[in-house]
Amino acid sequence: QVQLVESGGGLVQAGGSLRLSCAASGRTFSRGVMGWFRQAPGKEREFVGAIRWSDGSTRYADSVKGRFTVSRDNAKNTVYLQMNSLKPEDTAVYYCAVDFSTFYIAVITTAYDYWGQGTQVTVSS
């Protein structure tokens, strides 16, 4: 059974940084795509960024380009989301998810097969 466990969330001031981790287990993760999404209160879950396990290719939402970086550690089956220059509007619950079915980096939630439980990120102004 696939399990995804996020960690690293917390409270940070605007302009600060946080690094989220997503530890994956239960299956070989050499294929597929690991994505990060976020959901703020009263809003839909939205794509943040993602990485393809096989070659490290990444894709980002326009709102986080240049500030957030997704990376992976194949040996640890762990994906990271480094968040710099954080803004109050980045406040949300952040989720990692995995899409095993395609080589394409999707930005829609329905493309992803398994999800973590989420970790809260709060950015104060």
C-alpha cells in the first residue's frame, strides 16, 4: 500500500523559508510524478509544483516560480518542496501526491492516485 507522509510545515514570517518533505513508501517510485498541491480555507486545491522521478524534470505554478523548488532524493524515496520568499497568500495546507500512470506532469488533482495527509503552512505578515 502506498503511503505518503508530509512534514516540515509551520509558522513563518513573510519573506522567510520552509522546506517540506514527503516520504513515500509501499511501492517502487522510480517511475511516475510526485506533485505538491495546496488548499487555503474556502478555496479549491491547487497545483504548486511537481517532479518526475525518472529524470528530475519539474513544473511549477506561475504563482510560485522563482520562489519554490521541488527536488527528490531517490535513495530515500523522498520529495522536497523548498519554499523561499514566502508570502501571506502562501498560507495553506500543503499536500504531496503521486501519479503513477503517466510520464506527463499533470497539474490537475484528478490525475494523482495517492495523497498524503497534508501539512499546515502559515505565513504571517
